[in-house]
Amino acid sequence: MMNLKETLLWLFVLNLGVSFGAGLYEHRVSFPRWLVVTGAHWSAEAARQDDVGRRFWGFVSTGPLTLLTLASLYFATRATGPLRFWWLAAALVALVDRLLTFSYFIPTMVRLMQSPDVPATVETATRWVRMNHLRHGLVMGAWLAGLQALSWVRVKAGA
């Protein structure tokens, strides 16, 4: 039977996987509706209609992933051996993602959703999309490190 720490790690890794996949989906499906790079146009209206921040991300990563990251930092520092290393690595990388999300990505998107279709807005949106590649890399790195931590839970259990 799993204990609280193992359950938390499982939830953390599952949430990271969902966040990674949803981030890729948003990048490939939603962004092209909001930002037309070839014609250099920004559609704040399309971004507001989708409103993925309040309709999806708030329920997946803004609250839950942030809480799971903080809880993982606490429990990972109390783990031992390779489990500690991989869990702490996952939590620290996820923490960097969370800090970037709250300091740059969310505030910038809130401003973009109110911005007109002018060259400065297109430039800001293009930078946001480029920076989002970094966020995808961070979430993927945290997810893979979390998966590695889960494998050490299995080794520790003797399975």
C-alpha cells in the first residue's frame, strides 16, 4: 500500500505529464489561432475566447502543480539516496517553471489578451511563444526526473 509520500510523488509526476502534453497541445493548436506569425497579427479576441488560463491551466497547473511542487520540495528533502536526488531535481526544475509562470508568462498573457493588433503586441506575443519553448523544456525535464524518482520508489520497495 502506498504511503502519503509515494502518493504525492505519483500525483506530482502525473500532473507534470498532463501539463507537458497540454502545453504542447496549446502550442500547436491554440497559439496559431492567437498569433499569425506569417502575417504578423495578434488576435486578443481569439485568446480571450479560448481563455485557457481560467478554463484549463488554473485547474491543472496554476494551483495544483504549484502546491504539488511545494509539497515535493518538502518531502524530497527528507528522502534518501537516489530517490532524494531525482525527486529534488524534479521539484527544483518545476519550481523554476512555477516562478517563470507567475512572474512572466501569466502577467504577459493577461496584458496580451487586452492588447490591440499592433507590431509591438505581435513582438511581445512572438517573444512569449519563443520563451514558452523554455517552459516546455523545464516541464519535460521535471517530468522525466520525476519518472526517474518513481523508478527508485519501486527499487526501494523491492518490486
